[in-house]
Amino acid sequence: MDSELIDLRTGTREVVLDLTSRCEEYVAGRGDGLLHVFVPHATAGVAILETGAGSDTDLLAVLEELLPRDFGWRHRHGTPGHGRDHVLPAIIPPYATIPVLDGRLTLGTWQSICFIDTNIDNPERQVRLSFLAG
Amino acid sequence: MDSELIDLRTGTREVVLDLTSRCEEYVAGRGDGLLHVFVPHATAGVAILETGAGSDTDLLAVLEELLPRDFGWRHRHGTPGHGRDHVLPAIIPPYATIPVLDGRLTLGTWQSICFIDTNIDNPERQVRLSFLAG
Amino acid sequence: MDSELIDLRTGTREVVLDLTSRCEEYVAGRGDGLLHVFVPHATAGVAILETGAGSDTDLLAVLEELLPRDFGWRHRHGTPGHGRDHVLPAIIPPYATIPVLDGRLTLGTWQSICFIDTNIDNPERQVRLSFLAG
């Protein structure tokens, strides 16, 4: 199985980082199979959603409601409220799979593969891309 | 990799649409491997849950709470509240994977594969079924 | 495709049960591919998260807020509030996939593969582990 780690810089604020073009490059020329996107971090996830029309900001705003900073988290390391980042991957999984046909992702027109990171303590991140030929 | 798009009609209301029998037909006779269910839309997801005992209605009711129509969504196209539909795939991913043994899904007794669609603006939908032989 | 069911005992309270060591044993010696973890139950899920620093308790606490026992669930079998357990797999999917390289899971340092079960009516559970060689 081909598999590689790519480096990301997320900076020091919450981000929805579009990985689609890097995924497209990765699968180009590979024929048919499954792209597997994996985040090897305990405080980030992968989501497939539309970007550029407000939904990325909407997702971060909803997460403020669903996982409020002031919830009284048991997990107390890092920045106040960091406990929420550790629950995030249960709601937004750290993996995604997308069919690839003839070296192209079969995403719909408005779908992007996004790295979701509410952890502002760690600006250096990685994502593992793997390809299962089918 | 074998992969095909199937057409769905969701009508003009929120739906939990059971795809299990179509998935069963798709994997029949294929031996062992992984069924991949993919929704090529930015406003729908796939969930594996019990249907027919109220949980499908319960899920739509919970989504009204978690993603309220009147949240002040930045995304403002379509029907009022449509912004929530664009966040849904971050919570309910647009893909699912189910092991197949000897041409049969290994679902538990009460599990169904469901298309979850709160987007009432688009009654014509598609789902991609793919099979990775293993 | 190699695939096997393992038995779990969850007892009679909500649990976040760490399956990582059983998954490590399962993939050991298998080379490269994808580990597929599947829960054949309609009231449990799989999450990849940190355990042992409070986040497992935090997740169960958040689920009390997101899926409250007293929500007026349509699904009314079992213990009062059991309807929430049937919606849980839409939020925390009953499957997960993790790349395996040279017989080892590519999990990050703080990631564990966990069985999430809020259903206190059923202490006997199973998880299916499958390996797709790649």
C-alpha cells in the first residue's frame, strides 16, 4: 500500500484547511481504488464539506456550541477549554475515505476534503494519505 | 474497483432513506471485501442505524437541536436555514464502509445503511457504491 | 479478506472501552493494508481519541448534552432514554479505518481506538476486525 505523510501548518487559530488539491495530486495517475485520509493527532478531524461560501466558518461556530470551551472538561492540559479539542475526533472522525476512478477523486462538485483543527496550541500538523488499489 | 452511481429521489422533505436492500443487491455474489458507500453531495450524509422503530425520526429531531435552522448561518443560499445542511456532513460523514463476507453485508440485526438528507431544495440525489475485493 | 469477531463485556454502565491493544495484536505480522473496525450493533460506535487523561469521561458527559436522556425519544424500548443510544451511531459511526504499515497501526502517540457504548441494557458486545491487504 502506498502511504505518505504530508506536513501542514495550521497557525494559532482554529482552522478548516482544504486538502483537496493535495489529495488530487496524490491520487493522480493511480488508476482505481480508495483514498484514505488519516489524521495522526488526537485533537483534529477530517470532514468533507463545501468551502468558500461560509460553511467552514459555520462549522467552527457550531462546534463552539456543541463543544463549549467552558464545559468543565476533565482534561485540563494546554489552553483553557482544550478539553473540547480532545472530544472533537469522536464527532468529526480523524479519517475519511473517497473512491478514486482512473486517478481522479469522485467528489461531488461542492465537496472539499478538509482538515478540522480547533487546537490552537499545535501549529505543526501532519496528515497521512494512503491509496488502496482496487 | 467496481463502482457505480445509483439514483435516489428524496422528495421535498427531510429524509432518512434506507439503502440496505440496494447495498445487499450490489454486493451479492462478490465474495469478500469492503463495501464503500459514498454520497457525492455537500449537504447529505450516510449513517448506519436502526430504522422503523422511531430512531429515524429521532435523528432528524436531534439534528434540529444540534444544527438549528435559525443559527445565523453565514452560508445563505437556498431555503432559509439551508446553512445547516452544509454543516451536516461534518457531523454525519458522506461515506461509510461495511465488511462483506461471501457476498453478504456483515451488518448486525438492527443495522440499516441510511442516506440522511435535510436538504429540501434538491430532490434528486445519487449515491456511489464501490467494492474493494479483499 | 481476513475478518474476525471479538467478544467484549461492557458491564451495565456507559463505557469508552480501549480496543487498541487488541487491534495491535490483530494486525501484527500482516504487512501493509487497512484495518477496518466494525461494530455490528445499532447502539454503539467507534471513536479514535486519547484515553486516560479525562477525555473518555468528557465524551460521555458531552453525549449527555447532545443526546439527552429526557429528549422525548420516539424509540421507547428498553431503559428510559434508550432512544438516545439508537441515534448515537449517526454521530459516532460504528466503523473506523486505520492504515497499517509493516504490521503496525499508524496511530498518533495519543490516539486510541475506542468502543463507545451508552447502552446499559446490553453488556455482551462484539466488534469485527477486518484487514484489507494493500
